[in-house]
Amino acid sequence: MGSGEEKEAKEAEEAEEAEEAEEAEKEIRRYLEEGEKAREGLIAQADRIARIALLVARAYSQGRKAIFMGNGGSAADSQHLAAEFVGRFERERKALPALALNANSSTVTAIGNDYGYGATFERQVEAFAQKGDVVFALSTSGNSENVVRAAAKAKEMGCEVIGITGRKGGRLASVIEEDRLIRIDSDRTSIVQEMTITVGHVVAYLIEKELFGEGGPSKGKGTEAQKGRPH
């Protein structure tokens, strides 16, 4: 191949790369715009989220606890949010009791093996939940059998049940009252998961403010960079 041909080949390759980069940029923009729309949908539900946060704060003030459950990415979200309560969100304060029912692999697999996967959370709700506890049911589709069954069991036991799900609500919508159901304005699993964490963070923020008063972030979060401590 002569120098002229090499130059043409290089230019063609660069043009192809530029075209691919442009298309990737468009995809990124579309994805982020979809996420922005879902976030705006949460603003429209601000009053509902605030009421849920105050409900959880009231439960904590009465000696109750929070319980989270979900599958896959929602399981990770459950552990994340439980950790925000047991550890802290933005300020130093006493620990708040919270459980993620997916976290104990021995319990989950034992129940799944003996009773079927649909019972994995229902059985644990029966074991750990008490009347007045707040149970968070996380399901991007709203149709996860083990989450739906556990939500129904929690209601039967007198727990406050909160759902976070996608636009359609799925079967959770028939179990949880609409004013206790946060519907993320998207059918895309990843967007629903991202907004689930957003809702959880807002709730954690409001609970800390309600139970522990005004004040800025603690010396933990907000200053990790200065302290050299990762989070």
C-alpha cells in the first residue's frame, strides 16, 4: 500500500470513529434526558415522598424499624439504603435500626430451597417484622413474586408498607395504597434503580432532619476527601 492509500485508509478510519463517537454521544444524551425526566417526575411526587419520610421518622420515634427488600439491583439498593440508616446519611446521630432481607445468603437460599423462591422475603417478614415497622418493597417492574408476597404479609401483620417501582406499578399497585407507592416515570430498569436511590437518599435526609434537628453534613460525609476516607 502506497503512502496515498495509507492516508486515505487512515482518513476513512478516523471518519468512521468520529461517526461512532457522534452516535454514542446521542445515545448518552438520550439516556441522561430520560433520567432527567424521571427525576422531574419525583418532583411532582415531593409531597408524597415527604409524607412517607415523616411516617418513617414517626415509626423510629416509636421504637420501630425499617425493613428493605428487593432482587438483583433492587437488592443492592436495599442494602445501600439500610446502611444509610444504620450508619448515617449526612450527620452524626444514633444508629437507626434497618434490615435488608436479601443480605443473609444462608437464609435466602434455605427458604428458597425449602419453600420456593417466592417465599424468601415473606418468611423473613414473618420472622422479623412487628406491627408499626416500615417495610420498603423495591421492584422495578412491581411484579417480583417474593416482594409482592412479602408486602402483603407485612400489611397483614400491621406494618406500614412503602413501594418504589416503575411507571406501571405492576402487582405491587394492587397490594400497596397509591399514597404509599412511588412510581418512577420510566419503564427502563436502570433508570428506575437510579431514581430508587434518589428517593431513598431524600427520605434519609428528611428523617435525619426530623429526628435530629437542623444542621449541615457531619464530619463524615461531605469531608471524606479532606480526611482521606473513602465512602
